Amino acid sequence: MTTATATPTTDERTLAELQREHGNALLNFLLGLTYGDRQRAEDLMQETLVRAWQHPEAFEAPYESMRPWLFTVARRLAIDARRSRLARPTEIGDGALAATPDPADATESAMAALDVRAAVRELSPEHRAVLVRIYFDGLSVKEAAAELGIPAGTVKSRSHYALRALGRCLPGYPERP
């Protein structure tokens, strides 16, 4: 039978002294890193102190002060938290959902189709021909180029500029990448 050994941690008194001595400076440092977001700064400060509690060997290092170690840990935690937030999709509020049309609503879909048709009619014949072949007929760039008798690069260019023109003609619709 094996017995689990407890991982050594920093004692409470040393940790409390560390917080008293460096807590305000650490919080101010983190407030700067979080652009004044106090809640996030306090969470990062707490996580920094947890790391100090988990790593008592840091207190034995030949530092004159623990502040550089604390600030380094805090900065790395702030960077990790920011990267984590940026990796997740942005959350949206209820307002955006209320403004989004119901995809099951045939009226919205029909109105959008009419708007797009009217906007496509406003395009030059060259741009319209490219969009019709690619988006309405489902042809590839190469197939559209062969059918229209123009180079594939010209098809791509006309498609790009035609879509930009449609974006200007349809200002009430959200842009898509």
C-alpha cells in the first residue's frame, strides 16, 4: 500500500505577510495590465498568491524581495488569461439576438432576396455576369472564366469588386467575411 505525500506549501503567516507587503503594488500593477478592470485584476492577484502558496521554494531563492517573482508570475497569468479570452468567440448580448431575423421567417428571406436582386441589377453587366455564374449558377472560377471567355484572374477580380459594390448597395445587411 502506498501513501500519498502532501505537497509542501507556504505557511499562512508567510503568505499573509507577503500580501501585506506587496498586495497593493501587485494589485496596481495588475490594474494596469487589465486596463482598469478591477475584478479581473483581483482574480489575477488571487491566482498569483495561490502560486506563491503552491511554490514555497520561491521564498528560498536568493532574492532580496519577492516582488519581482510575484510581478513575473502575475504578468504571465495576465498574458495567459488574455490569450484564453481571445481564443474564445466573442459573447453577444440579447440585443443582437433580438435584431437577428428568424431564419424560419419566409417574409424576411423573401425581402432579402428582393433586395439582393435589385442590388445585382445595379451592377455593371461584366460584374453581374461573373456573380451570376459563380453564385447563382454555382460554377467554379475556372468554369466561369471559360464560359465568359475571360481569364480566371479577371473573374476573381470582378467578383471581388462586385461583392464590394453589393456591400455598399445593401447597407442594412451584416457584412460577411
